[in-house]
Amino acid sequence: MADIEKTLLDLDREELCSWVKEWGSPGYRADQILEWVYRKGVYEFEKMSNLPLRFREKLARDLPVTRSKVLDWVQSVDGTQKATVELADGEIIETVLIPEPDRQTLCVSTQVGCAVGCVFCASGLYGVRRNLSAGEILYQFLIAVERLAREGKDRLTNLVVMGIGEPLHNYSALTRSIGILNASWGGQFGARRMTVSTSGVVARIRQLAREPWSVGLAISLHAASEDLRQRLVPGRGIGTVADILEAGREYHLHKGRRVTVEYCLLDGVNDSPEEANQLASLVGGGSFKVNLIPHNPVEGLPYRPSRKHVAEQFRSVLDRRGVPVTLRRPRGEGVSAACGQLRVLSMEPGGHGS
Ligand code: SF4
């Protein structure tokens, strides 16, 4: 994987203080910089008027705020907006902003490509190219905040890590970016308004449960039977259905937040009443709620969304068995949102906590 040069967004407050002091400036300069970046949304050092000129020049040369840039924003008819972002090494990622009447949700990517290779997903077609740095993850948050402010819209209310990539395969950058987003000197964004979505990296789910902040957890299951699951989500390092759900239950126990099980309904593949019953047996007991997602077809792949009445039947099986379940309408059509993004587009309003 490419070695990406550090930017200011990659550093926490302590590290920035050390940099600043190493350059012979007092530590409080770090707080002044952070204030410009995270409070005022200013990323050009020349505009940071309370910093000495020579210091600003040095920062601009040696520690730019970011090396990423937005190539464009496109908007679908339902208001969903997708930013295409170019990273320092020319790689491209996507970030999606989903406006709803009661909230504004941002869906961020954590990798270029994805190693999990879900068979119905465009992002996993070519494997993973590299992990994003914490700064590259945070940049997506900052451009969304800026976009909403510029359009005079409501502030960002939710952040979901469900874009391109398996977030738990990039654990250290993910947790660093969550820490910075959550910090009082950083994004000041509540952990309870963030959700991490995984395809089932069991050891990392357990590790996440021990982190100090209580982010929401979503597990993309897409199948109840082990055979089918292995066919649909073949990635290495992903646990069995039983192990994944056990880790999910532990997460619920530790954090007191009910875990969302995401299930993308594929016509004739995983949408039978038998599969629904099996799923109900696995996720009963109060630790989980199920989010049924209408599949958005990907060009060149043979999967179609379940028919409406089949999807409804699947939902009602779970409902009858007492499992909290939501079947959502598709969003983001026309902006070719990636698979992971479609997962978020179908999340239920009101957050993902229990
Ligand atoms: S659905 Fe998510 S986990 Fe699966 S290949 Fe696509 S990006 Fe990766």
C-alpha cells in the first residue's frame, strides 16, 4: 500500500502541539490552528490571521491541512448528494450526504476498494487498493459540514461509516478519526450519532466494544444460513454467522446499544420465507434490529432487487416473530451510490441506538 504523507487532519491535539513546539512556537498555537480548522472551517493557512506569517508559511509547506480535494458533487432527484474526492495519490473515493426531513446523514468511505468482495457490490469487484488515513476519513466530514453551511441547510446530525471499504479492516485510522471527530477540540460530534458498519470482522467488533466511546454498530449479514453467507460475503477474515452475531450480542451488552443487522434483499437469492425464519431465530432476544434494504442493481452483476411483495413477506415473517424490522425505500438513485452507501440510504430515522 502507498505511503501517504501526513497532513494536519491526521494529527490529534497532542501530536500537533509537539509539532508546533518542535518548530519553536508556543503550544497554544496548536489550539489556534484547531480552532480555525474545526470551528471556523478555514483550511488555508494564509487566512489564519492570528498566526505569525512565517509560521503560516512553514505550515503550508510542511503540514497542509489536507492533500485531498473534491472533484465534484452530484445530486439525485431525492436530494441525495455524492462527492467524488481525489486523494493525494490520485485515488478516488466517494462520500454521500443524505438529507431527510429530520436529519442530515453523511456516509463516509474508509478504503479505496474493498477486500470483502460481496458478490452484489461494485466496490469489492477489484479488491482493496489501500486504506484511507484518518485525515482522509475526516476530510469527508469537513467537506460535508462546509457543503451544508454553504447551502444554508441544517447541520449534520448523523455520520455512518458505510461507504466504500470494510471499516474494521482499517481499524487504527477508523478509531483515530472517530476520536478526533468526537473530541472537544476536534469535530465535537457525538459518538452516539456515529455508526460503524461491518461485514463481520469478529475480533475487531470485540475491540470496538472496548473503546471509550459508544458508536452504533451495524452488521451487514445478508444471509442467515452459513452456506449462503459464504457465497454472498466471501471475504477472508470474516467470521461465521454464529460468531458474528455472538460478537454483536457482546457489543450490545457492553454499550447498551442495540445492533442493526443489515440485510440486502436479492431476488430469488436470500429472500425466501425459510431464510426469513432462520434469520428471526438468530437475531431474536433483544440485541438486534433488522434493516431490510432494497438492492440497487450494479451494472454487469446478475443480482436484482426482491419483488415488492416478496420483500414485504420477508419483513412480516420477522415482524411476526417479534424482531424489530424496517423495510426502507431505496434512495440515491441517479448518483450511483456504492453498495455500502446504499446500506445507509435505507436506514431508519432516529439513529441506530437501541
Ligand atoms: S458491500 Fe461493503 S463490505 Fe461488501 S464488498 Fe461492498 S464495500 Fe466491501
